[in-house]
Amino acid sequence: MPRDRALAWVLGLHGLAMMIAFPLGPQQARLWHPGLPGIGALVAAFPIAAVIAGLFARRLPRLPSEPRTLAFMAVAGLLTSIFSTGYFSFFAARILGGFTAGASAVALYRMLPAQAIPDATKVAGRIIAFGMPVCLLVATVFDWRAVCIPICAGFVIIALRAARPAEFPSPTPARSLEEAAPGALIATSALAFVSSSYLTVLSGFLVGNAGHTEFHIPGGLLTGALLSLAVPSLMNFVNARLAARTVFAGALAASLLTLVCLLTLRGPLPAALVFGFIGCFLAANAMRHMALARLILPRLRADQVPAHQTHAYIAHCLGCGLGALCAGRVIHVRPMGGLHGMETLLGCALVATSLALVAGFAVAQTTASPAARPASAKSRWRVAASLVRSVRTSIIRNPGTPT
């Protein structure tokens, strides 16, 4: 297996390990009765740990520089999940897996060349999209611990098949990101918050509100994965005809519309209708992430892309963790069954989407400077001031004017 492809698979399998806990809520609630706040905390443990590990690892001068080393590190983290016996042991295993994923992401973004990162991101996204229904079906048929076995097997295959190059390129030095678009990380985190807050209660919505069973959950996820295959072609068609920020705003609107439909519907509902809305929501998520990448990447130099992707990964994990915690707090189980509080969750999604829209427009008004300004990346106040200036420029100046 080529080295870059192996690194992409490592990234995708780590993402799958993080996301697979989202649809396991009904099983965990039935076995352990931790309550929705406990489910939210269990889901959030992995991404929050990845944030901590990523922030620490990005300052280390040297990290593992071989795909098989990263794969074996992930296997060690997943084995603790496979041998978990209850809520607290699985919670600890999720934290350990998050630490491994955060450190691995920083290491592989240092090793991947800038031109290979878009392809790696596409491969990782498809691994997550199609891996989730497979792993969830395994967990539904066998046991919740079995969900990690296919992921662990994937890491073992990578470790055995990954090519061992004669020498590795020197990793990108650990440094602060010379951020050309300060709103990019805010938009990334806000979009992850919206996706995570809904995906945390997706299974409970299907089982409790829509009148289906746990065996229907993989079907909804698989519908989303299949619809997502058409997203790249659709985005290429739209991008050739519309401005980047128009495409971004349209993708946000499509995602929010499907989310409104899902959170306001009540069951029992036909499976085809529910699967269709879930598939459209997941496909719209892919659209908005691609639209945001089109806003950001042209404004970065090649040497900025690995550092930006590292920080974007950390921002994404932070949004996922906060979204899961929020969903666990605002959603409640009705005495007669089903979930209550969808309106509050929709309000949180509206606020986060509005923040992502403003930050995305700020990115659209920002021009990458040939000369980096490291001091602006080291000062939180200067980054905040730069974002405010970008938003102000998007309102009072013509499109495309440099800030």
C-alpha cells in the first residue's frame, strides 16, 4: 500500500473510531442507564481527548513518522474498548482512543504533502461514511464491544501492508499556524457542533420518535453514504457557475433545511421517508465541508496547508465534543418514550450555523498574504481583531477587497 494512501486510511479509521459511538446510544442507554447526559459525555470523551492530545503533540519536535507505527498505536487504544465491561471502562477506553487519534492526526498531517491532503481527506470521509453502517450492523447483531473489531482489523491490515520507505521526509516543524483566514477554524468548529449535536440523538430519534428499531439505524447511515457519492460531482458543477461564498451559503441552507425537517417530524413514519431525510442531511454535511474547503484552501500557501489541517482537525474535534455535550443536556426522554427538547437543539443549531456563515464570509473577504505574520497567530487578541475586521469588511466593502 502506498505511503500516502496508508496515512489516509489511518486518518479515516481514527475518524470512524470517533464517530461510531454516536449511533450506539439506544444500546448504551438500555444496558447502563446513564441518562442522556451520560451518553453525551461518553460520545464527547473521544473528541475532547483528541483536542488535548493534538494541542500537546503539535508542539513536539518529533512524532512517529511511519504508517505502521501509527496503526499499531491505534490498535493498542482500540483493544481497551473491545475488552471493556461497562460504562466507566468504555469511557476510559474512549479517552485513551482520543489521545491516540489526536497525536496520530498531528503526525500524519506533518508527513502528508500539501497536494496529497485533499485526496486523503476524501478517502477518510468515505471510510467514515461507509464504515459506520457496517460497524453499527456488527454491533447490533453481536454486541456493542464488537463495533471496534472491524476498525481494529483495518488498522492491523494497514500495519502489515503499508510500504516502508527507505527514508522519511523531515516532518514539518512544530510551529503556530500563520493563519491567513482566521474565521476558518471558527466555521469548522461550528459546523462540527451542528453535526455532532444531531448525530448524538440520531439513534434515539429513529427508535423513539420515528417508531423504528435499532436495526434501521444502519440503513439511514448507508443512505447518507450513498448520496454522498454524488456530492463531489454536484459541487464541481455548482462551483463552475457560482461564487465560493454563494455555494457555501447554499450548502449551509440545505443542511439546515434537512435538519429542521428531521427535528420537527413525529412518528411513526415510513422508513423510506426517514432514511431520505437522514441521507440528505449527511450529504448536505459533506457539501458544506467541501464548500468551506473551497473558501479556505485558495487563501493558503502550500507550506501553510499542513499546519492549517492540523488546527482544523483540532477545531473539528472540539466542535464534535461540545455538540455531543450540548445534545446530552438539552434533550430529555419522555416518560412515555421518545425524545423531548428537539426545538432547543434546533435553536442551538441555528446559532452555530449563523456563526459558521459569518465566519465563512469573513474567510471569503480575506486574502492570503505572501509574507506571513507569525505574531498574529501567537496572539489570540490579534486573531479576534482580524476576524472582526474581516466581518466588517464583508459588510462595508466590495467582494474580493483585501482586508
